[in-house]
Amino acid sequence: MLSKKDLVRQVAERTGLPQQAVERSLDAILETYRDQLAAGETVALEHLGRFQVERRAARTGRNPATGAPLEIPARKTVRFQSGKQLVEQLNQTHSVGE
């Protein structure tokens, strides 16, 4: 897993920028993406994919402990759809099933 700390360190190494500057920039980028998603906008990252807000309808579910029915309210969630270039890169560098 790539943590935020690891990402900041790697970007700093690749760019020669101080880690604090990279972290501030990353925080600003992520805040901008969160704001866009909260506004219902799609966030597209070239060569990676896109994040988009989906609405899930209310539905009836079951309590797993008791089996009693319960209402699950409507809600929003974020869906990621990988880009073609990312999928191609994954399939070139790794065999399927690894």
C-alpha cells in the first residue's frame, strides 16, 4: 500500500522539491478534488481514470445478526473507473492473477 507519506517522499525524490512543499501541494489537490466531488462533479485524471458520484436508491436490507428487515437510506458514493492506459500498463507489467 502506498501511504500519503510514501507518496510525498517519492514525488519529492522525483522532482527535487522539498517534502513540505510537495505535501502542501498534494493537500491542495486532494481538497480541490473533494470539493468537486461534493458538488457532484466528475474528477478525471488523465492516464489514471475518473472518479464520479453515484446515487444509490433507498432499499430494504436485513440485519445480519437477527435477520430483521431494515431500511437502508438513499446515499451518494464515489465510483472509480480506471482509464484505458492504466489497464494496459497493468496488463503489460504483470501476468493476470498476480
